[in-house]
Amino acid sequence: MRHNFLDGFAIGASGVCLAHCLVLPVFLVMMPGGTAWLGLHGLFHVVFLGIAIPTSLLALLSGKRRHSLTGPLMAGGMGLIGLLLGVAFEEVGNMGTAFTVLGSLVLIAAHVTNWRLLIRLEQ
């Protein structure tokens, strides 16, 4: 049951990350005074990385121990690297957003795959 929570939490967090990258900036720019909130952008990334890295590693390592497949763990690692590159290249045009979106999608796929493999074991 713990894997269901961890993978579900990680999928939800990655979805929030995607919404943040794709929807929030447009919403804030359209809103009067919204651009003042853009200064919190960097803090958001640090906080979410602080949540995503341990949660994802715990869920994916736990899953690997149970189903013995390295694919979800490797994909999750690549997704986390994408998120880290997104923060590193945040100020370089749209590169930060591109890395973050790609990393989030890969991380979501890794957790969904991990979740499905673990559910198959329980059946």
C-alpha cells in the first residue's frame, strides 16, 4: 500500500510541476500585479526538488526491490535530472521550461510504470 501512496504522490507532484511551468506564468502575467509573484519562481523549484527527489527515489527504489526491474528507476533518474537541468537553465530562454516539462513527463511515466508493475505483483 505504501507504494501506491508514494507513486501517487509523486505523480500528483509532477502534475503540479507541469501546471506550474505551463499554466501559472500565463495566468500571472494576465492578472494585474501577477508578475510580482514571479519572484517566488526560484523558491518554488527548490521546494519542489526537495520534495520530488526523496519521494521519487524512495518510491522507485522500493518498487525495484519488489519487482526487480530497473527501467522505472532509470527513467525516474532521467526525469529528476531533467528537473535539475530545468532549475540550472531557468534563466536561459525557454530551456528551463523545456527541461522541466520533459523531466516531469518522464518522471510521471516512470511512476506510472512502477505503480503498474507493483499492482501486477499483488494480483
